[in-house]
Amino acid sequence: MNKKLLAGTGVAFTLLFSPLSQAFASETIGDLRKVDNVAHRGASAYAPENTIAAFDKAVEMKADYIEIDVQRSKDGELVLIHDTTVDRTTDGTGKVGDFMFEELRSLDAGSWKGEQFAGEQIPTFDEILDRYHGKIGILIEIKASELYPGIEESIAEELKERNLDKPQNEKIIIQSFNHKSMEKMNDLVPKVPIGVLTSSRADTTEQALQEFSTYADYFNPSYGIVTEELVNQVHSLDMKIGSWTVRSQEAADFLLDMGVDAIISDYPDYVDPRN
Ligand code: G3P
Ligand code: CA
């Protein structure tokens, strides 16, 4: 059975109070359908990904959400970085999980993008929650959770400490390519919207989508596998669909035509030309 029906006390109640009513909520304004504009790793075309500079830029560009990648240091601190090594986006080398937090913190996570960003640090998960919740939505991706046993519990704990696990959750969503991890996350924080990420067509069968809908609120595919039929299938299972990673105006326009609920882009200005 669908997650929202399972949890629910009736469809009307669910529509009014489910997390979906606060998150990725597509509205119709006149003839224009509002699509949520998600700044991928922050406004990462304009500032170094997964840094305060990129997240502040996303706020300045009036994105609806920032997307963040969460991993864990050797001593258990939740940190934001995309790759499982620090090599590409810092001046260090090695695996994220082999560094103590203070070592990660001492790395320069900005200079690779431009000298004006020198000194940007790898942020912590809790500082990003504190700095941005209520100001902009946060799409939390748990990256490579198989490398970090128990990371789901740590993330749930941080959300609960701030009451961000409640339906009025100030637009918090959790997603991952690791679908088992998302099932677990749904058990830990059932009121927080859950997303499954994929770039595999094998995950778009009726059976696969049906299974996802028992614990997920979002099906978030790469845009290469998006079709109008897929969007309709996802919607018919009462899930939303957000797609990635948009790095051209053409890709943004394609997804707008397909009728997705959210577009995850390095360039917030491609999704919302007011920027
Ligand atoms: O939010 C979707 C997207 O971030 C998934 O891919 O590799 O950029 O984390 P990746
Ligand atoms: Ca990501």
C-alpha cells in the first residue's frame, strides 16, 4: 500500500497534513505551474559546491531548496561533500571517512573553483540545518551510506533535536541512491518526506514504482530517463518527481514540458528566469 495511505487516516486528511503539503508543493499560479527550483550542491555553477558560498548564492538567487550531500568523518561528524574522496574539491587527498573532523575542516574547499573562494570550509550538517532551515528548503542526500553504518540514525537525531522531523518541517526532504537506507530513514522519521534517486530504467517499472511508493514520497530520476508517461505513473502513485542534474537551458525546458515537480540544477536561473 502507498506510504501515505498506510500512514493515513483518510485521503483528505493526508492531503491537508502530509509532509508533501509542505515540500515540493507544486502550485498553479494563473496558467503557470510552479516548479520547485532546487540548487544542486548549492548554486554550484557560481560558487564551490557544498559550501556556504554556494548555499548563500542559492538563497540570493531565490531558489526554493538547496541540495546537500552528507557523509561522515572518521570521528563521527556529519559533513557536506559530494565525492567519497576530498581530492576534487579540496586541497587535500584521501577518503572522507579516513579524516578526523578537524583535519577536514582545515582543508580549503573553495580555491579549486576560483581564488575568490579561497578558505571556504567543508560545512557540517548541523551548521547548515541551523543556518538555513526556515530560510530555504533543504534536500538532504545521504551519500554512500554503505560506507557509514548508522549515518541514518545520526541524521534523524539532528533533525529531531531541532523538531525538523515534524510535519511542519520547514521543507526538509531526505533522498539517496541507496533505497534500503531510505526505507530505514522512513522508519526513523516517518513524517519527513523521503526520495529515491536513480538513473536506472529498471527502477521505472510499474512494480518498482509501486514498491517505492510504500516508503517514498518522491521518485527523483536523472533527466535522461524522464518521459511524460513516467511523470504520470509517479503522480498516479501519489508521489512527486524531481529530476537532475540540469546544466543547460534546454534540459530545464525539457523537464518543465514533462511536468516534473522539481528541477535540481547547478543553475537556478535556468529554472526560474527571474534570477
Ligand atoms: O539531487 C540529485 C543529485 O544530486 C544526484 O546526483 O551525483 O550529483 O549527487 P549527485
Ligand atoms: Ca547530490
